Amino acid sequence: MVKCEHFKIHELVDRYTFNKFGEEAWQFFNPIALIALDGVREFFHKQIIVIDWFWGGEFQYRGLRPIYCTEGATYSQHRFGDAFDGDIEGVTAKEARQAILENQDHELLKHITCIEADVNWLHFDCRNIAERIKILNP
């Protein structure tokens, strides 16, 4: 089972999923997406907040979005365990997107195939597409 090196499972799933599955919730993620998330963390050398409900925060669905979640699109890559939304400490979303695009062939970023433009968080995913990095506009 692939797990992240820099993230605990409660930082990537909602409260219900964590309480029901605990460490077994890793099974719901695409292993390539987990490798990409660790890669983004290592590339920027900064803390990334994906989900913070565990510490009393408001974010619960910026990693895996379970079937009962009503946030986002029906076929969002979050529902397939293939996408993350996050805030990188000290880096704006715009700066993060620019750095990823400029360094898309870097070993740590090579699995990212899609980013979302014009949002104040970094969304990236690892969907199976022919394009190197597709840019989504919300």
C-alpha cells in the first residue's frame, strides 16, 4: 500500500472516512497522486495544508471526496482519489501554478497532468490524459 511520506491520512480525508477506515483509507487514493503530493511538498520545501478538520479547521473535502459529498463536480478527480487542493505556506496559488508549469519536467512534478487556474488555492491532479499539463478554468 502506498502512503505519503509527508502527510498523515487525516490530512487527506474527511472526518467520517477517517473514523470509519483510519489508516485503511489510503486504499482510496491513486498511488501516483500520493507520489505527486509528496513531490509538490518536496519541490517547494514548504508545509501544505490540504485538510485541517483534525485541528478544528474548516477544510474537509480538499483531498478525497467521498460519494456522499455534495461539493464539486460529479466527475471531479477528487472523487477518484486523484486530486488535491492545498495551500502552500508562504507561496500564493498563482506562484505555485507558475512554478509547476515552468518546472513540469522536474522529477518531483512529473506526475501532475492538470492544474486549475484562477482560484486562490493550488488544485492539481493526475488524471490520465495525453496533455502534459492541462489548465482548467473554473
